[in-house]
Amino acid sequence: MPSLGLTLADFAAMAFFAAAWLAYYLAVERTDAGRRSLNRVMNGHRYHWKRSLLGRDNRIIDANINASLQNGTAFFASTSLIAIGASLTLLRSTGDVLLLFGDLPLGIATTRLAWELKSVGLAVIFVYAFFKFAWSYRLFNYSAILIGAIPNRGAAPAEETELAAWRAASMNTVAGRHFNRGQRAFFFALAYLGWFISAYVMMATTAGVLYVMWRRQFASDALAALERGPWPPSP
């Protein structure tokens, strides 16, 4: 499409980038194989956490854990806003940046409009991440309320107490899911940066990021730690 200054390689890179993001999302969140991913294994521990707090009258530690999760989400939400501003700043210095990247060995000549489209695309990714982190922050807030709403054992029927803990665990799991999606956007934003050099670099960075994320979810030492069996006699 000459009017946009994009080549067939650019469109192929965009298609590969979108397909990689979609495939990773489906593999981790929508398939049976994704049940053994790090994120979904940790979701099970969220439910164990909420059941274990039923035996504690003092739940300050549980509130502190939830607050630490919420604070981490707030940090990433703030970082997303900074990244959005940085992405839009690229639009103000298009001429200087084109000269800089044009001198790179892997650089391919591009047009002002193509550069601006790439900058806007990067900003859109960070906007998506911000919405995910902001919503996750709100959901962790709701989770804190639900933790406070769990009755002590004996203060309410057992079924009501279990149901309250299940609701708190479910809300915490949904908050974690949106946080993971926001982080995923950050990782793919790093892959997207390769497009500013060339479409071929974008394909390579996308494949690299996809491999790193897959390895962390399905073949990492963190997942191995969660899959360990009974406590050994001599740990």
C-alpha cells in the first residue's frame, strides 16, 4: 500500500505479530494444555489461600498480601501512562528520528506517515495495557472488600462462609488474569519495537518474545517449584 509507505513485508510482520499474540492468549487461557501453565497453576493457589484464611480470625496478613498485589498493579498502571506519553512523543520528533534510524545497518527507508502509524500502534498497545492494569487494580480493591466480608467460622452457616471465601478467591483470580494480560501487552510491546527498524526485525523479536513467554509459562523453574511433590525428608 504505497500511500501508507508500508510494504508486503510490513503487512506480513503485522499479521505474524497479531497471530502470535492471539495464539499465546488461546494457548494459555483457552486450551486444556494451558491448565498446566504457570498462571493457571497459581490460580489454584489463590483458591487455596482463600480457604486457608477461613481458619484465621486475624486476617491482617491476608489483607497485606492483597494490598501488595494491588500496589504492584498500580505501579504498572502508572508505567503504562508514562509509556503512552513516550509513544506519542515520537510523533513530535518524526523528522529527527527518521534520520537516526535511516543510518542504522538494518534500517529500511520509510515514510513519515508509516512512522507515525507505527508510533500510534505502539501507543495503542500501552493504552490497552493501562486499561487492563487499571481494571485489575479496581478488582483487587473489590477482592479486599470480599476478604473483609468473609465471616469467621461459627459466626455464620458453614455454607455461607465457604461461599464468601469462594467469591473472594474468584474475584482475586479475575484480577490476576487482567494483570497478566496487561503484562503480556508490555512484553509484546517490546517485540513491536522491532518494527521501527524493519519488518524482518519485528518478526524476529516477536518470535523471541513468544519463546521467552512460552518457556516461562510451561518450562520454567518457577513452574517446577509448584509441581514438586511431598516434602522430602532432607530438603
